[in-house]
Amino acid sequence: MTASTHAAHLAQLNVATLLHPFDDPRMAPFVEMLDPVNAAADGAPGFVWRLVEEGAADATGLRPAGEDVVVNLSVWQTREALWDFSYRSGHLEVMRRRREWFERHVQAHLVLWWVPAGHRPTVAEALERLDVLRTHGPSPRAFTFTSTYTAAEAAQHLQPVPSAQPEPAAGA
């Protein structure tokens, strides 16, 4: 993890629906790229944190958005750091070939939002932000690379989205 003097960091969630089961030979080129791309992310300037399944090197085994949906959740110091990694590194090759492995999304599949420095967003929080983007469009609470907001513009939205599920009663 990279040390930071930023008061807020940029969180990102990307979801992708598999065209084939993960162990299908057609997925092999994607699977082979995972370790090098994740290592590049871990060493990239501005990288802070990424979701990793316990006992694994990545989060591809986690399926919180559906059995055929993989998630990528990470935190970066700045929008520019995430952009540079996404579009100016070996990650770009995965992006170019994504149609070989993933369905084309009809709705938003990437969401960005600002979090207080040191906060590690949960998958539930990230999926809630994606839902906010899908339901209400871009805002300081949930946005995309093409409709970005600064941390200052999003300051009132730095805290996690309140859960739609009621909290258990005290003493229950």
C-alpha cells in the first residue's frame, strides 16, 4: 500500500459478466493476465488498495453480484493515478480484449467515488454506489471517468451510502 497525504482517495468498482465459466479454456488468456496485471496495479504510482479474496491472489472467486459476475474493487490516491493505470499500462490489453471474455454491458459497470483516506470500501458499499449511479446518473456520490467530480465537490458524500437494509433492533 502506498502512503498518502491526500485527505480523500478514489474508490472504483468494475463489474463484468462472464461469457464462459472461469475454468473454460476460452477464459485462459484472461486468467493468465490476472497476476501480471494485479502486480502492475500493486506497484503503480498512486495505488492504495485492492480487494483480494481471503487465501487468493485476486477477487475473481468472489461473486457478490451474481455467479457469472466478477468484481474488481480498488482505491487510488487520485483520479489521474487510476486513469494512468487503466489506460497507460498492461491493463489496457485486457480492456482491448474484454469482448472475448465478458458480455457487453447495457448499464453502468464502472463506478467511481471518493472515500476518506484510510477507508477500505466493502463490496456492499461499492455495489450500493453502482446502484446510485445506475438509478440517478452521475453525481458527486457516484460517477464515471467521463463525468468526474473532485474530492472537494464530493466532500459531503465521503461517508458510505446508508444501507437499504434496516439495522437489527438493540438487544436482538
